[in-house]
Amino acid sequence: MSFLLIFKRLVNEEKGQGMVEYALILALIAIVLAASLPTLTDDVSALYTSDGSRRITNIAKVEGIENGIVVLQDLFVFEKASSYQSDKITGNFKKVGLLSKFNGNGWR
């Protein structure tokens, strides 16, 4: 029995219609995950430093959405210290962005 005949049979039956809908939803989820995987792996690999530890490398705020892309503005960025102690990366966060202030009536 060909796939096309099975598909037509499923669409004509009430239970089959639900199965087809779930299959389409799963296929769409798989496509979205496959498309976003390369960008996610770049971000995840940046979380690990050369000493093998996980470290927060920056703190950002959401500026908004432009053309379906979330726009972030860095507020603090981690800067490595020039000297390393016991093979551990040390450093401090440097302020790079403008911080908003909350005055009780809202953000300004």
C-alpha cells in the first residue's frame, strides 16, 4: 500500500484526521528545531571558557523586536584579568550599556 493511499485513508477517517494534525505539528516543530540548532550551538559553546568552567559572559536587556528578531543591548560584559590564578579564569564585569532607573511610577 502506498503512502498516498494510507494518507487519503487517514484523512477520511475521524481518528485519522487527528493523527494527521499531530503529525503535521510534530513535523513543524522538528523543522523549527532543525533550523534553530546552528544558532543555539554557537550560543551554548560560548558559555564554556577555556578552563572548562561555565561562566556568565554578559548581562543584557531586551530592547525590542525588529523584523521578528529579538534585539538585545549588553549592560555588562565579563573581562578576563591579565593574570590567571591556579588555572582558573578571573575577571570582572564592565558596565557597557545604559541602565534604566525605576522610580516607582515606571521605568525612565
